[in-house]
Amino acid sequence: MRGTRWNRWAGVGLAAAVLLCAGAASAQESHVGKYSGNAKAGKINYRRYCIGCHGPAGDGNGENAPWIDPKPRDFTAAVFKCRSTPTGTLPTDQDLYDAVTRGFDTTNMPPWMPLTVVDRVNLVAYIKTFSPKWKSDKAGAPVEIPAESPVTIESVLHGRELFQKMECWKCHGPEGHGDGPSAATLTDSKDRPIPPYNFSTGTRFKCGNTNRELYRIFMTGLDGTPMPSFADVIKPADAWDLVHFLRTLQPLVTPEATVWKAWVTTHGNELKPIGPEQAPGVGQ
Amino acid sequence: MHFSTLRSPGTPIGLLVLNRNGIAWGLIAIALLAITSQPAQAIPAFARKYGLPCSACHEAWPKLNNFGQVFKDNGYQLENDRDSPIFQNNAYFPITIRMTPQWHLEHNQRQQVDGPLGTSIEQNITTSGFDLSGIDIWTAGTLYKNISFQVLPSADSTGAFHFESAWVRFDNLFGSSWLNLKFGKHELDTPISEKRFLFLTANGGFFQLYHFTPVGGPGLSSLNQFGGIGDNQLGVELMGHSKNSYTRYAVSVLSSNSGNVGLPTNQSYDLYLNGSQAFEAGRLGLQRVGAFAYVGRSPTYFLTDGGAAIPGTGRGDRSFYRVGAYGIWYLGKFDFSTLYMHGLDNAFLATNTPANTPLPLGSRSPTWNGGFIETHFTVNPQFVLVNRYEAIRVSRQAFTVLPGTTTTVPSDFGDIDAFSVGYRWYPIMFSRAGLAWHQEYSYVRSRKTSLVNNLDQGNSSLLMGFDFDF
């Protein structure tokens, strides 16, 4: 009788040990500000909110994936567009949290801001369980973003020059309409067609809406897309100039657009068109 | 069948018992419930449009979670620049049907029935069998970016249709989520939506408190045309919310016709207000507190033609109000909603007295207090346990003694206690349709309301059925 009882307790203990080990093996955490998330809690909300598109395995093959364009992110590849970290590195937990919170305009990914902070932080922890890279690699160090330079017509004009020189127009088009000569040939890391951003829509950028976020896109690139990082080829002051010019391509009321419109009304005829007929470096 | 009724000394007529073969069924049934009397809202047309599973917007459909609340507050828009119908396939049409084939049992205690020699007696009545709910045929969505709509023809189980709701809403006016204007017949922004709750039985499928109207005494009726804040109303609603809907307000100006079309009552207007604030409590989840008020007027008599009331000519308007406060509390998977409400009806309304005649001596404006606590345990998005207890206490009766008689009106006349318990199991959870196995039991006791003996009445419902929408 006593032996039977001991055997029973031993069995319970063994089962508990197995469960604990299994739990530890799948443990993944995230840290955003003062909040810590855990994958176990995140899995519940992943099943509730995310599984339909990203799929149970996190590979972007959810039941709705065939009908979605652009396709849902494949978390098993651990390649993310929106990062504060250098190209080729993992994003920070804050980056993933911001992406979940912000959503992606012109895609099926909505802003998940209505979820509590804890729920979103837990989701980040669970997303990190889909790829072993999160165990073998560390997130990159966030790129530094210096203070924004003043918005002047010189800055905007220099940005325009860079837009020509760095051949941004080849994808984004001379007027920023996303219709450059290379646009139709662009593909993402899974060889799926991907259009460049069309500035004339005025919609939010993939990875944010502020000038700082636009600056960061230059410096980090959008991994998994043809948009490269310019961190090694552009100086911070130049990058701010480019930001100021790009803002003039959007149909929005911004300080850049105001400066630009005032200048164009009197100097518009001095501008040379952007495009292939221009020799590099002859923007103005 | 496994159910039987037993009558024995000391046992109320029709008491539900189980024979031995029915024990297994009974154990299941104890947790369960009954008939769809309220159109409820869950719209897989949205899930199909956005490719999200039902569980994204619904804690357990049709009950909304905060993500669904924000989606609704945004005018059925996710705000990811894919909301306008221009982004949908031309063949897409946002239509949804919902129905609940079911088996249910209704037990009504102390019902008045004809007795021998033209007398009336009281008897318990039990009926049961397979049945249908009504049907909702929904279409809702966006006409354009920031212009949303909803049309809901709803039929009872016989197929008789009416418009449960029909409105157009202009969202994010002046680019602000704080200004949204809805025009038409709509669900009031009630503290806890009766249209989206998880109860279906004849006795539990609505909040008693949302529809309570006091009367002067047993067998008397009220002149109040107002059906309660649970009814959809005709008018305009100005509503606003923070981006995450943690802060919300709504103001509705409504025709005093309780949502009935054809201008059937008078020309006055009612006002409804609701405001709430949510806050995060760490891992417990989102908590919300709020307050609401409804102030209205109802006619007490009509112009007549040949003795028949002429619709829309209501006169002698008298007022009523409902005010209250509420909280929605989350403790992880467990959440509960609490609500308190105080109400008053003018004495003319409650005593069925036209305002062009004097009030009966001793009549007063009745007041009452009530509240409920409703709990949900969401085991996972596919299984939820539900429970509710509701109480209404009349704090001031319209009469202490019925006019022209020596019959006193008990202080607890019309008090109500209601209890419901059940569960819903969703065998499928994806973005095309919804299916739930629903079981629920509900019991309502009203004090001293039986017509012959002025005793308590108890009504219970038991329902099990498949609640589906597509």
C-alpha cells in the first residue's frame, strides 16, 4: 500500500519534472521598458490574434496567407523590415513591439495598440520562439540618430541632389510615385514582387511616420526587401537633407513642403528634372 | 426523452427532475441554457474582409474584446489603409446570417389559466422541444473610407421581419477619433452590450435591468412606451474615443418611440449619455469603469378617431430616467462585469393614468435600484463559461394601496432575481464563419406577480443548440 503511494508520488514528480523541463526549453522572454514578456502567455494571444495570417508555425502560412498581399511575415526567417538595428542584425524587442503596436499601412497587418502593453510584450516573446536565431544571436545595437538639422531650402535642394545621385529614383520614380524604371523588377527575399513606396499617396511609411523614423529607414534599410541600408555611404547631415526632400514628395502639409513650395514658385524653372538623362551629381 | 416532471406533496408542479437514464444528460444540462430572443452581433463578413479569426475581435463571439471595440468605434475600420471597399474584390459583399437551431425547455410557474365555471386558476406550465431562434441577416461595413453603415433585418422564429438596426456613420470627423456621427436606428452605447453577450435563453437572453418598467400593481400595466436601454433606438449618436478606446463617450438624441418606426408616439426626444475610462492593471488585463444615463418622455394619451388612437399624436408627456455606473474587470482569463442602475418613472406612466385626468389618490412615482454581476471564464478562445446574477428591488411602489380597494401593494411587489449559467464551445475558430455549441440554464423569479394569488412567479429556461453565423 505504502509502496503504491510512493510510486504514485514518484510518478507525479516525474511528470512535473518533465513539464518543467519542457517549459524551460520553450521559455523565451522579451523586455520592453519596465515590462517583461513571456512566450507562454504570448502563445495564447498569438493563437487568438495572429495565427490566421502568420500560421501556427509562424512561417507566414496561415489560412489567410494565400489571399493576402503583401504576404504575412515569416517569423522562422527572423528577418524584419522595421528595426532600429543595423542591416543583417536582429531587431530589438522594442522594435518588434513598435511594429506590433503600429501595424503596417497598406497591408493586412492592423495596429494592435488596443491590446494591453503586457499582451503585446508577451506576443513579442512568443514571436521570438519561431527562429533559433534568437538564441544564437543577439539583437544589434540601435543606430544612433543625431539631432535633426534645420529645414531650409538648401537642405531640401541638397536632398534632391542626393535623390538623383544615389539613384533613389530608379525605384521610387523621379517624382516619387513608385514608378522608377526598376520598380517592376523588384522582389523580396522570397522572390515575390514588391513595389517601392509611392510618396504621392501620403500614407505612412512602413516603419513609422516621423522624420526620425524616415532617417532610420535609410540607415537600417528594410531587411528582406530591395531597400538597402545607406549607413556606410551617407553622412548623417546628408541623410537629414534627404529626409527633408522626400517630405516634399508627399501631398502633406509639412515644414519641408512649405519651404519647398515657396521656393519653387520663384525658382521652379531653375530645376532640372530627376531621371536617367541627368548625369550623376548634376541635380541642380 | 430523459426529462420528466414529477408532482408530489410539497413539490411545486412541474419541478424538473431526472430519471436514472437521464443523469448523464442532466449533469450536462445543469450547466446549460435557451431561446434566442435578442439579435446578437458577430459579423464574419468582417473576418473575411480582413482575414482575421473571430477571436481577434471577440473574447468569445459575439462578446467583443478591446480590439473589437476599437474596430467598432473606428466605424468597422482597422485603419490600415485597407478599409475602403475599393480594396475588396468586386464580388465581396459584407453579409452575415446568424441563427440557432436548438432544443429548449420552458417552465413557467403560477401561470393564469382558465379553470372550471369560468374561474381562473394558477398552474405551472412546462413545454419543451426542438425549435428555431430568429434569424439575423446582417450587412455592415464601409461605404467609403470613414463612412460606415449597418443594416440588420431581423426575423423572429416565424419569419416576421423588422429592421433591428439601420444607420450610416461618419467616422473621424475633422480627422479626429473623438467625433463620429451615427444617424438611424442603432444600438445604444450601453455599458455592457446586450446584443453581444453570451446568453440566449428566453429568460436569460436579455438583461432584466435594461428593460424593467414598474407597474402599479398585479395585473396593471404602464403607459411608458420606452422598452429599455437594451432596445435599439432611432436617432443620432455622437460618439468619440481615444485611439485605443480606453476613453470613450457617446451621446444619443432619440425620438421618444423606443425605436419603433412610423412615428407612432409623440414628437419629443430622449437623451442618452455614456462615458467610460479603461486602465491597464499589469498582467490582470484591462479594467473599465463608466457611468450612463437615459432621460426620456413618454405620452400618456393620444388623440383619437372613433375611439382609436391616432399614431403620432401622443399628448401629456411625462418623464422617466435611468442612471447608473458600471465596471468591467479582468483577472487574466477570468473577467466579470458589474452594473448598478437606478430608475424612476413618473406616476402618470406607472399608474396608467392619462395626464389630462387627475392622478389616483396616493399614487407616487415608482423608483427602483438594480444591478448585476456577470462572469466569464475564457478557458481559451474556443471555450467560455458564463454566469450572471441580476437583482431588481423596487424602492418605492406606485401605490401602497390599490385605488378603490383595500388591497395593499407589497413593498417587494415586482422585485426580480435572475440567474443564468452556461457555456459556449466553439469547435471551429477561423476567419470564414462561426459555430458554437451553446448550453444555458436561466431562472427568473418575480415577487408577488402571479395574477390570481399574488404569489411569486418563477420562470426557467434550459437551452442547448448550435449557434452559427456565416
